[in-house]
Amino acid sequence: MYKIFRLQAFLLLAAFSFTACEKDGTELELTDGTFKANALSVSSADLVLAEASANDTVIRFNWSEADFGPTPVISYTLQLDLPADTTAANNWANAKNYSLGSKTGSYGFIGKVLNDLLNTMGLPPGTASPVVFRVKADVNQVGGGASIVKPVYSNTVVVNTTTYELKLYIPGEYQGWNPATAPLLLPIKGKAGYYDAYINITGGGTQYFKYTNAPDWDHTNYGDGGNGTFSTDGNAGGLNAPGPGYYEVTANLNNNTWTAVKTYWALIGDATPGGWDNETPMTYDAASQTWKVTLNMLQNGSFKFRANGNWALNFGINAQGKIMYADNPFLGTNPNPGLNNLTVPSDGNYTITLDLHESQNYTFILHKN
């Protein structure tokens, strides 16, 4: 049982030079919280999300009030998780939380809001996957501190959910603010909620851009939320790059953060003329949207593509011959274990091309001259 003191009244009386103050306090006793059986219900056990219904209410959750004794202020949160994470051993450790406010009743999810949230959970698009939902009730602490009252949880409901892949577009000053012709920012495989792409920004001074989740301005667009975050308020200002250049742009939908890092690219390794101590710069070709260099290469050696003269951002190659990040500050050190260096099939003069202009389809070409 929890004891909480509530100040009921202050009475101030003033008459000439006499002042009196009377204070009356009462003690409230709160009990451990409970939900009644089946407090949470859902409008459908099966849900197929689609871009065509992105702005529609697609599912509705209903819940009844939690009981903590005398009427405290209670906050409700809808928690979403995968079944394997809701076992006693895992205890909802990776649950996504969606605030429902302080009133009991009903909440209807807009399609695009729920799809955005589910995309951070790594569900395979186009495939039905079970998602477990429950409501968490917390007693609000006066002053905003941590409550001394333990939260309570409702029953769970399972919804077989089919999501669609969330694609982001990158309209901005550099391309006329036209989402329909903007390059894509696509999700990184195996990193739920993480997106990256490369864009060539032209023009002088600070350059502004946004992310949109459709090739138009009629759906969600992501602008500047301050301190490296983005906002889904359509009236928010643009994200920005400090000047022209070739940028890696990222979005993390798990915490609504973004980056724009200017890059230049080079080759380095003992297959190149500079060895592992001196890189060979590549040149950006705007017409083909690729980085190129022509140089003599050695078969008995290897090389890598790296950015900005250091090892923070570089590519290796996997067993299938695809270049992947060996290091990337956005993804952390060694995000793709087991990568190899690149090689050439024989000694000779090569034109080597690095193509990063299609998000998540990063490729290279070795052409022997």
C-alpha cells in the first residue's frame, strides 16, 4: 500500500493587521494497481497495411481504467512487441511504446503512423507477422519525478500484421523541392529503422531538404526537430547541409534522428600505387553520378574504398561480391562481420568506378584498360 499526502486547502484571511493561515492535509492510500480481465480489446485480429490507406484509421484499441484505489492521475501507454520478446525471460525488453494519454477509452491508429512504428521492429514487408499489444498504466508523480507506485499491465492481444516497406524520399533545394523526382532513402537490411543514402548537393550556402514517406507532400514529411532530431510536423523547417558536396544522409526511425555528412572517396591498399599509407583520390562525375579513378593496380595485393581520409567510413566486399560497410559511424564499428578487401584479377591499368547513387544498391566496376 502506498501513502500519498494531498494538500487540500490553504485559507488566507486578512483583516487590518491580522493574518491567519490554516492548512488541512489528508492522506490518500493507493493500492497495487489492477486491470480487470480482458481490459484491452482490438477491432481486428488481422491487419494488412497499404500505402493506399495510409491516412485512414486502420485499427482501433479499446481499454478500461486501471484501479489504483482513490483516483490518482494515470498515464496509459500502448506497448508493441514480437512474441519471442514477451516471454518471462525477455520480459518485453524491446517493446515499442506509444503514449495514449491519461484518459481511458479508445484509440484508432492511422495507417502510416502504425506502419512507421512497425517498420522499426524489423517485420518483413508484405508478410503477415504476429505482433503482441498490451496497455501499461502508470500513476503520475507530482512534479514529474519517478512514481513510487509500480505500473500495471493489461491483458495482451495479438494482431497478425502485414506491413509495407517504408520508403523515404529526399526532396530539397538541390533538386527543386520535387518529391516525385527525389532520390530514395531506403532501409538498411538487418538494421530495423535505419536508413542511409548518398546525394550530391549543389548550390551555394546552406542547403535545405526534407524526407517524405511518399513521392508527394500529401503524406508525412520529416523536418528539423532540433538537436539532430526530425519532426513529423509538416510545418517544421528543413533539414540542412552546410554547403554543396556529396553527402551521406541518414535517418534512424527508432529515435527520430538524422545526419548529413559530407564525403569524398578514395582507394587505399597494397594493390594501389600508394599502398596502405597513401590513398589515391577518386573524382566525382556528376553526369554518371559516380566516383572514378584510373590507376595502375597489382593483382598481388588488395584495396578498399574509404571516405574522408580515415577509416571511420569504408567498404569491404562480402562472399557474394557485394560491397558493404566495413565501418560506418551511423551503424557502429564492424556492422558486417566477415568482409574481405577487394582485389583485381591481374596486374594492369584500371578505371575503377564507385556507384553510391542508389540507396542500398551500392556497386563498383573494375575496367581494365
